[in-house]
Amino acid sequence: MAAIKVKIATGIMILQYQRSRFSKNCISAICPLCNIEPEDMTHFILKCEKLSSIRNRFMQELKSLLVDCNKPPLLIQELFDDKENLLHLIIDCTSYHFLTYKEQVRIETLTRGLCYKLYHKRLLLMSEGREFRKSFSELVVLKSFFNNVPIACLSGTLTGKHINALSKQLLISNFKVLTCIITDLQSVQPRFRLVFTTTVVGMGFDPPSVTQVIHCKPPRSLTNYLQEIGRAGRRGQMSTATLYYTNMDLAKNLPGIQDDILCYCRHKACYRECLLEIFGYKKSSNSPEGCLCCSFCSLQCRCENCQLVRVVDEMNL
Ligand SMILES: [Zn+2]
Ligand SMILES: [Zn+2]
Ligand SMILES: [Zn+2]
């Protein structure tokens, strides 16, 4: 903890303001956390709103410590009102002669904790988003070759922080965010007819008009499968789930593959019943029957449509 305080007190810690001066203003001096004003020591320790939760707790502790040491309220008030004085007290309280040695030691312990926490929170906030989709940041190479060509990064899971971090990495100022795919799918009449997606659009996504989920191979477990097909028929409308697989997809040694999904694929009875049973449900009286139930039941179906299809098949038309 002391090391960080020393860095701050001796000016070794480089904030955005210093970085800007060293780079002859090529780099912006504005605080990378809040984007409000230049990030100098006063901003970092006393003002940046992104660090305020840590700072507020410290201020309360410092105030009660000073009250505890029987300092006159007026003096405490003056100290807290004057930012320069307060910063000085935080960085080096030894020159304040109204404090006894013991009090200085107590304040030093408190301020070390503050500097340590501020420093780490800053690091955390700065690195947020950078670890996300590293391949996106490699677009900067492409951009250096084709400077005027528009670049599109497609993702359904970028947060505001990720977008900020990415636009900084790619040096793009006019970043347009098209959140339309997710928003569109959440509307009652979406314009998108087909979306190819990874497992990312699994749980917690509520597209009311999706009526078909097609897996080109089995997910790793039956729980995943149930969650993923659950994106269809959100309003109770008739929907279908199709699962394609080959024997290769059912190899036991695939990383992370669970027995339940292998059993499900090899199941030779009603698939609906099988799924419901595993998760502790029963087929209800209004469950669809025959060809409307599942691929297994449709083989046995005797409805007019199915009979017609069979006749046509047999005639080899
Ligand atoms: Zn800031
Ligand atoms: Zn069935
Ligand atoms: Zn039928």
C-alpha cells in the first residue's frame, strides 16, 4: 500500500495530464475515466466522479478522525473546503503542525489506504473492455492500411464501456452504434427474418416473435439446449426447434459435452416428453399431438396431411 502512496507523493505516478505534456499534447489530457476535465493529481484524488465512492468513504473517516482528535470544527471545515490544503494533507500530512505525531500516523494510514484504492479502481476502470474480443482491437492494423474504408464491428453484447474502449483503441471518433439487431428482435414485428448467432443469445433475451430455433449441431448440455430453444414461442405461439447432428457431434470425448444431450440425440421416443421429463414436467392436456409434437411422433401420425405426404412419398413424386 505504501508503494503507491510514495509513487503519488514523489510524482512518479503518471496521470493523463502529464502524459499529454510529455507527448507535446498529441495525447489528450482529459481524464480517461470520466472524460470531464484534465486528469491531474487534484482531479484524480479529489474530483473524479468515477472514483467518488472510494473517496466519500475516506472523507467520512478522515472527518471523524479529526473530530475524534478534538480538532475545532471550524478548522476541520476550512480544511475540507480548501481543495489544495486537503490534497496536501492527503499526500503529506507531516507539515501540518496542528497534528501530533500520533495523529499524523493515523492520518497517514488512512491516506495510504485511499491512494491504494483509488489507484486500483482507476486501473480496473481503464482496463475494462480491453480484454473483450481482442480480435476487435486488431482491426487497427486493417484501418492503418485502409484508412477511409468504413469498418463494422458486429456484436450483440458490447456494453457502453466496451464501445468507449474500442473507439479509443481504434482511434475512431465517429463511432456509430447500431444496436438495431437486438432491439429489432425484441419488437413484436421484427424486420430481421434470419439471425445467425452464437450461444450468446441464450438466456435472458426475450424476442417475442421468434418461432424457429435451428441448431446446426448439439450444444454442450441439455440445459443449454432447453435455454436456447426457449427463445422461440415467447408469447405461447406455435414454434419449432430443429437440432441437426452427425455421429461426429456425439463423440464422448468432445470437450465439455454432457451425457444428457448425447442421450437426447439418440432418444427413440417422443422428444417433447423426454425434454419435459428430464426437467421434471409432464406433458399437459393441451400439448400438441402427432406431427405437431415432434419428429418422432410425426412418424406415427395418421392425420390427413401426414397420410397425403406418405402417399406422395410412396408414389415417388
Ligand atoms: Zn475523471
Ligand atoms: Zn412427440
Ligand atoms: Zn400429422
